[in-house]
Amino acid sequence: MSAFFFSRYRAWFLRYFPALLGILAALFMVFAGCRDKSPRKPSAGAAVSAPVIPVHAEKTQETVELSGTVRAVAISVLSSKIPGRITAISVREGDRVRRGEVLARIDDREANAGVAQAEAAVRQARFSLEETEKALGMAQAELRAAEARSRVAAATYRRFQALVERESVSRQEFDEVKARWESASADADRARLSIQALRAKREQALAALHAAESSLEAARALRAYADVTAPMDALVTAKHAEVGQMATPGLPILTVEDPSDYRLEVSVPEAVLTEVRLGDTVPVRIEGTLAEIGGRVVEILPSLDAATRTGLVKIGLPSSETHEAGAVRWRSGAFGRARFATGFRNTLRVPAEAVARRGQLTGLFVVDENQVCRWRLVRTGQTAGDRVEILSGLRDGERIVARIVPELSDGTPITAE
């Protein structure tokens, strides 16, 4: 049976046996090193004086630290609204500009030609309107004269009609009076029709004038677009074009941002996002600053990124922070970290002076009921100030040496200070 077993596993044994020997040798060296580096015990019965404290579980807020990017709240990419060659750029990156300040100029000869053409069209439309108004005035005067002649002819016609019935006038005289009355009535009708036509022509002239004035306003606005101006008090952060380059509508020339209001934009996992509320205070640390600052959650985007399952949270930053090194100015694109609260849990925390590292191992001294300290290996977690979190190796209520002194070793009697 043994011969069968050895023949079957002989290849495996020959392959892995040297590795097993190496592992055993390494373990032996580690334990030997730990024994060599442990403090030497004092003479039997000699007690060591050191502070002893009990350890109790504390309710601790859990947090998660996430990275983000600093961005200005107001960022504007400036471009030309008209095609043309860039004739001047008067600013550089880092310059501060005022609202309405001209930052770049575009060749406006074509725009000026458009304004001149529109002005000529306005003058022509006004001339046509004036001529129509004059003709309308003359037609109205002619109508009044025609109506007067018509009234006189009508009265004469009625008198002659009575006379011809009494045969006081000849029939020819009556016919002449009747013809003059009909002619005067026709003249009045023609004057009325002429006035109607002139009034319609005046409306057309007015419409043409309004259209020409609108075209002129648009041409002047287009000419104004030849000046690229700052939309706000801002800081120039990028220059995308050079003098002599052709500008087209939508082609970026400069980027400016409001230097007074910045935010840290952080992609927060969906599980953590449920714990974030508008107005929450979030500790923030920006790369290059000397201390942690308090930010405030000002915006939580309602949608999630389908690929990463994260939502964007925007944290408002103070306008500036003053440290010993001077005033810190936020910069778009800077790296930052924010700590979000995710709940509470019970933890054991001990003074940092109570924890010691022996080689690759971390431990502390636990005091038993006989006032003897025992070296115990522990696993540590986060460090907050002068307190260290103990994840495993220590129980609630146990007593430990609060500050390790050189004379301590496993099994040493201890006298509490």
C-alpha cells in the first residue's frame, strides 16, 4: 500500500517538498526574529510602573474618502459669432478681466459693409414712405375738392330737374347739368379709390421701413460681435487661438471663469449617495493646501452614470482659505478629497502610544487580573489624532498599558501609575 502511495504521489512530492521546506524555514526565522527582538525580561518579581487604562467600545461615525476635481461654478468659453480673421487678442492666461472688457477683435470689414447696406435700405424705405405720404395728402385734398364739386353739381342737378319738369329750361341744358353732376361724382369716387390705394401703399412702405430697420439693427449687432468681450468679472484660464487665425462661429478663442466661486465635484457610489443630503457639511482637502476645510453639499445630480453607478455631488468651497503660507486660491482641475459620513459603528480605540510594531507584527500589552502584562498581536485600522482603531485582537472591557515603556515585556508584573 505504501509503495503504491509513494509511486503515485512521487512526482508531486519531489516537486513541492523543497518549497515546503523553504516555507517552514521562513516561519522559523520569523518566530526566531520576534523572540530576538522582544524586550528582555527584568529580574523575577521586579514590577514596572506604567499607566493602565480600560478599553471600552465607542460609537464612531464611519466615513468614506472619495476623490474629486475642483471646478469654477461659472465657466465661459468665448468664441466669435461672425467669420473673420482675428486681428487682436489683448489678454493672456492668468489675467483678470472686468465685465464688458474687450478681449479679442475680429476683422469687421464685412460686417461694416453689411451695416452700410442696411443703412441705405433704411434711407430708401423712409424716402418711399415720405413720397407715399405726400401723394396721400394730395389725394385727400383732391377728394375734398371732388366732393365739393359733386355736392354743387348735385344741387344744380336737383334744381334743373324741377325746372325741366316745368319746362323752364331746355332739355339740353338739363342734360348738361346732369352730365356735370355725374362727372363730379365719378371724380369723387376715383379720389376715394386713389386714397385707398395710397393707404395700402403706405402700409407697405411702413412694413418695408420696419424690415429695413430690423436688418440694420441685426447688422449693427453683427458688427458688435467683432469685439469678443468678457461676460463677467473673470480670470482668463485658457487661450485657444492666436492673432491671424481665422475665426468661425463656435470656434473657441478664450476660456474665462469666475474666480470667486468654486466647487469640488465628486463621483459618489450609489450606496453612499443615499446618505448624502443637500446642505451637509463635508470635510474636504484640496491638493496643495495645508489643512482640511469644511465644504457644503450644494448640488446632487438626480441621475447616475450607468457605467460606474455613481452620481455627481458638488461641494461648495469657501471663497478662500488663509493659512500661515498665505491665501490659497482654488484652481479649476485641482485634485481634492472629500469624506462622506456613511453611518455609525462600535469601535475600540486606544492611545497611539499603547501600540508597538515588532518587525511585521503590531501589538500591545494587555494587563490580566494578576497585574501581569501580556503581549498580544492586534490588527489596527484608522488613526484619528492620537487614537488608533483596533479591529481585532482586543475585547471590550480589557485593560491595556496606555504608554509602552522600555522595561515592558511579556509576563512582566506591572504597577499602575
